Amino acid sequence: MAAMSHQIDQVLIPRRRIARRVRHLAAQITLDHQQSGAEITLVPILTGAMIFCADLMRRLSMRLKMGLLTVSSYPGSSVRSQGPALLAQQLGELTGRHVLIVDDILDSGGTLGLVQGLVAELKPASLRTCVLLRKQRALQRTVKADYVGFDIPDVFVAGYGLDYDNYYRNLPDIVTLRPMMAREAQQP
Ligand code: XMP
């Protein structure tokens, strides 16, 4: 862990704040879906949403199933999106079901736009989206999330499932990285 921590710049969202917000999101989701009276299918977008979804789903009291999608936008050590690529899917039957897509972060909206379109084609009874983080970027406005944990500035973040070069996912807090690692993101 020492080798990893020296590259962290600062803690942006500490674990306790995350836990509190996840509880509130889960309460809201439970309430909204109680009204529709049916069970749901959760679709976390892997790999980044893995930890968020694991915490969130343990706070949801309704019956639910899981569908999985793996999408990659930041191959290797890139901190600039290369555009979303669908790597794998294991969605199960979504037709006529209430679907909740779960993602770690809404940035340009490319990933959620792709996934929302893909799921919508399967004719779910309803389709909602929950993201833990939403970056303040103009382009994202075209893609909407029904539930948002935190609005954050346009900085590259890692931890709590989010990665840099597939590292840092196991950090319990959401952090920013040292400028040395994020230098690619600072270029115009
Ligand atoms: P888009 O631009 O498609 O981005 O909305 C969403 C996906 O890109 C990844 N992403 C990040 N991953 N730190 C990360 O570790 C970030 O700051 C970041 N911004 C975007 C993430 O996988 C997300 O699902």
C-alpha cells in the first residue's frame, strides 16, 4: 500500500461521506421502485461500478437480479477517454423488467449514452440510471442520470472502484492523483 499512497494527491471524498450518500441513494431508489411495485434488475457497468454497486445493492431491500456489462474508455495508463468500447455483456432477460443502470462516474456521457441505448433496445418496463459521481462538463448534459451521488470538478479521480491504469480501485476513499500522473489530462 505504501507504494500506492505516495502517488495520491488528496482525498476528494472520504469513505464516510461515500457511505452516507450511498445510504441516501439506496433509500431513494427503494422508495421510487416501491411505487412501481416490482423487482428490478441492476446493471453495473464494470469494472468501475463494481464497488459502488456492491455497497448500494446491500442497502436495497427489494428483490433484484443482476445483469453485467463491461465497458472500457481509458485503456492502459490513459487519463483521456478513448471513447467507450463494449467488451462483454451478460445482461440476462431485461424485456419487461425495471432496470437500474449503475455507473461510477458520468463524465462526457459517452459510456452511459452507449449503455442506455443498448438496454433501451431490449424494451425494459422502465430504465433508470444511478451514478456515484458526475463531472461538471458541458457535453454530459445530453445524457441524464436519475440518481447522482456527488457532483465533482473536472479532475481525474481514482479509488472506490475507479482506476488509473487498473490500479487504485481498492482505495476506500475517492482521491485525486499527483500532477505527475495526471499530466496527460492537463494538456489542452
Ligand atoms: P464517459 O466520458 O464515457 O466516462 O462519461 C465514463 C467512464 O469513464 C471512466 N472515467 C473515469 N475513470 N477516473 C476514472 O478512474 C476518472 O476521473 C474518470 N472519468 C471517466 C469511468 O470508467 C466511467 O465509467
